[in-house]
Amino acid sequence: MADEKVLSYNDVVLRQADLDILSGPHFLNDRIIEFYLSYLSSRRAAEDILFVPPSIAFWIKECPDTASLEEFLKPLNLPNRELVLFPINDNIDVSFAEGGNHWSLLAFRRSAKVFIHHDSSSSCMNSSHASRLYRAIFPYISDGVTYMECSNTPKQANGHDCGLYVIAFARAICNWYEHTTPKDKKRWWFSDLEHITPSAISELRSEILELIRSLMVKH
């Protein structure tokens, strides 16, 4: 039953086990995060935002052959993206799928020439992993870019909700991008993020589960 396919959405296949993860206080896997980022992407007509799938972000971070990275990145069309969002996982073993113990979000803003890392752990557990991806990709994305840790990133209250915070951060950044005018005068990392609270994260878990169930009915 756990392997039973319940939904195919764009390129993401969700199974009963994924619903079980969302039904309880469990660590989110790659598929759930990729599903929701794909859902956010499908709601936008413009192509200036890129939601990088977790598996692609992981490969960029851990690619053993840096010489081949340029060809690997070409389909992402990075030079034409204004905003790029990378889910970061602390797994370092390319032979072990679904590994790792923590998620965070690295966001690139082209006009500001900056990578901003949002880590919901109190100790910024993924800082070295985010900076590793930044060092791997910045030669191919823009000249003169910098990296910074966001000091006002909301923090999780338990050990399993980090993936939900990644989804919440991605959604908040997209909402900011779509509704703030002019965008450069109010950057999201200086904006009020207090609405991303532990209670809001708990509601988000239920919201994603209900979204999947509604899409199951439609498909």
C-alpha cells in the first residue's frame, strides 16, 4: 500500500507513503518538496522564477565532475532567471537517495546579485551545504554575486518540520516577488517573516495534504 501511486503531477509521482508522511509529524522527503515547488511553478505564466527540484540542487552541490557541470546546467536556462530557489539537503552521499537530516532554502536574486540562505534550525545546520552549492554554481549564474545568511529567518520548534519551512519560505518569497512594487526597494530578506510561525507550519502540513487529495479527485 505504501508504494501505491496516488497522484502524477507534472513530473512528480506521489505515493501513499507520501500521504502518510504528511499525515503525521514526519520529516518531508524529496518528492513532497518537489511536488509543492512544481505546484508553485505551475501557477505562474512567467519563466523568470526557477524552482529547482531537490534532486537537481543536490547534484549541483555534490557533483563529482565539475567539468561536466556547465552542460548539466544549460537546460535550467539560468541566465534568463531573475529568481532561483534551491532546496538544500545535508546529504553528501550521491549513492544514497532520500538521505540527509535537514532541509533549508537558498535563494538567488539576479538584480541584487546575491544568494540568501534561509535555515530554520537555530544553529544554521546547512550553512556549509548552502555555501557549497553557491561556490559550485556562481560561475555559471552571474558575475560579482555574494552569499549571505539571513539573520531573521524563522526557526523551527521541533526536529522534523524543516522541509515545511522550506516550502513556506519559497511561497513567501514568490508572494513578495509578485506583489511588491518596486521590488528592489523592499527585499524579502529584510521583510517581516513573522507570519511563518510553528502554528502556521502545522497548518501548512494539513494544507498540502488537502491540496494533494483535491488534485487526486481531479486527476
